[in-house]
Amino acid sequence: MNRVLTSALLAALCLPPAAAHATDVAIGAQNALGRELLNELITTDTTSEHGSTTVAAERLAKRFIAAGFAPADVQVVGDDPKRRNLVVRLHGRGEREPILLLAHLDVVEARREDWHVDPFVLTERDGYFYGRGTMDIKGGGAGLVDALLRLHREGFKPKGDYILALTAGEEDGISNGVQWLLAHRPELIRSAYSINVDGGGPEIRNGKPAVLSVETAEKVFLSYTLTVRNPGGHSSLPTPDNAIYRLAKGLDRLSSLQFPLRSNSATRGYYAELATFGTDKNAADMRAVGKDPSDPAALKRLAASSTYNNAQLRSTCVPTLLQGGHAENALPQMARATINCRLLPDEDPNRVDLMLKNAVADAGIEISRVAPPQPSPPSPVDPALFAQIASAAKSVWGAVPVSPMMSAGASDSVFLRAAGMPSYVFNGLPYDVDDDRSHGQDERILVSSYYQSLEFNYRLLKDL
């Protein structure tokens, strides 16, 4: 039995029976409310295709009002009737600037026929909660709601205000809530920094949290279209310059494109910290990558060890959409592929343009950016914040190193950082990095992880 667990058990044994019972009751009530909130969010369809974040925002707003929050501190805002956002303020003592707590309400589409359970029903099975959004990121959002309601119920006043923003449009960019708030109601979310639960958190390795990663940087999102045009004609008279064939050949050549391997301050710090855990089979390579400069051979081996590590150590581009043709009995007049790139923060987009052009190697394939890249300047590591995160984590899981990292994906923090607000992306949901089903089939989180996250959130927010 480790020393942390022993100390916790001894402390519990030393509590007066009434105090121990009160603690158990509080945690039991927190878990019950947390499950209720998660169920409500999962069963509320917030997909862009046929759902509504407004419905979810209004349901949660009613909960805050019923709990005694002033109506002026609970606002459902936004121009799009189906894609509104919830902003809630818990007032503090004015001893520090406000802190923004951020999660998005929208989720990507999920088809019932693709899943083994109904994606819009919270299903508990074999120690997991299944449902669209459990991981990305309704589990994190429900946890923030749970924490604020508990703090309010206890009459706790934090050092400064907490502002909770549950927003729309993170997944598809339509009526993006963070962009809308920055443009139209910046006073509602003005803060010293934000904590965004859309990523990071305790990584389970060898059965227990090995490191709690805090995203201080993220890759840059940049998509391209590859388009071939052709006069077409009747399908009974095939020609050698079929647009679909030509595009397919270009994509085949593109599949061989690999960007150079390299590290940055966030990935070096992340792997150096993770290597101290000592039991990962790649620990030696992680230590070598954690040095500046990183060892080239270690970079190559670590990138080859998993898709996760590969995405941390290089820019990537991959086809995600295909379209073409206009009739079953006609030669295609157009064939198009969408290529989604995730660039290291310091990658030159103009260089990426050139690399794609050289890889496709066909002047007849038109390459165009879908939209300009959105720069994402890294947030500085805040030693005081990282120490507070480590303290809250230790009280739940024992000593866990807290490390900065770079996200291979993208989040709404990109807009906050561009507006000058530092953003730290992490949550309290321990997860297996090799079983991240966000956006995929049978999305799930561990039941135990979810309940642990509720206690982590509560303890952290009492301390900040």
C-alpha cells in the first residue's frame, strides 16, 4: 500500500464518526448529481445536423437558477437560435481576477447503426459510461457544472470570480460560441486566463495516472482541397483523363509525404516528465527526446511507436473527405478531396503549400486552402497554477507529475490565445491514451474516472 493511500486511510480513521459520515454524504451527493448532469447532457442531442446546444444551455440554466444563482449571473446568449451558449458567474471575494472555465456543448454526429449502444443514451457497462460526448467533452462540462453547484450550495466564496462558459460550434465552426462571445460580449468572459477541459488530463499508463498533461500549445488547423476538373462526357465513351483516376493517383503520391520529425518546448517538457515515470517501454527514447536538441534516432523510434507520439513530433496531413461526379452514367466533370493538416505551432504554412504541391506532382490538380490558418501562440507555463493542479491531483491520485504538452488536435483555446488570454487545457478525467474514442464509435469514459474528476474539480476550484 503506498504512503499516500495509507495516510488517507489513517486520516479517515481519525475523523470523528459524524465528520466521516458527512464527508461520505457530500461525496455521494456530488456523484449522484454528477451522474444526473452527465445523463442530461448525453441524452440532449447537440449535434449540428439535427440537435441544438440551445436546448442543453437552457436546461442547465434552469438548474443554476433553481440552485439560487441570480438570473443576471446565468445568461443564455448567441445569435443562432439553435446554437446558443451558457455563461454563468460564481462571484468571489475580489482577491484575484476572474478565471474562465470552458467546455463546448456540441458534439459530432453519431449514427445508431454504427454503435453497439445508443449514442444518445448514457449507458453504464463493464465499468464504463458510453455515449456521444462522454469523452469530448460533456464529461468535462458536466463536471464543471457539478463543481460550481456544489461550491454555491456550500456557500463557498472563491478568491475571485469563476466564469463558466459552455459553448456552441467547437466541432464544426458554425456559430462558434467563443468567437461570438469575444466579438459581441467580451465582458462576459474577460478573465486572467482560461481553464479549458477539452483535452489534457491524467494519462493512464500501466493501470494508473502517470502524468497529468496541461496543454499550453496546440497544432494549427489548416485544410486544403485538391480538385480535378474535366469536360466529362457520356460514361459509354471513357477517356484516359478521367478526373477521379487523376485525383486518385495524386492522393496515392501524397500518401508518401512525411513531415520532418522535431520537438518543441512543450513536447520536450512533456516527454522529459513522462520518462520519469520509468516503466514505459519507450522511457529511454522519451528522455532523449526531452533534451534540447532531441536525439534524431530517438525521435524516429518514438514517433513509430504510436500514432499519438507520431502526431506530437511532426506536422501531419491526411485526406478526410471525397466528392466527385454528378451522374451514374456520366464521366466526372469534377473530383475533389479535402486534406486536413495539423501543423506544429512554428510550421510555415507557405512551406506546407509547397510540400503538398511537390508531393501531388500534378499541375492539373488544383490545390487551395479552405481557410486561412489561425495562429495559436503558446501560453506560458504558470508555476503557481501548475503547483495548485499538482496539489489537487495528489489529494485524489497520489503524487502525479504535471507537465505542459502540445495538443495534436484543436480547441477553442486558439481563439482565446489569439485574443491575448492565456489558456490551459486539462481536465480531471483519467484516460488511456491508447483508447481515446473521441469522435469515434462507442465513445466512452471510465465510470471511476468520471467520479474522480468531480472531486478533482471541486478541490482545485476551492484552491485557485
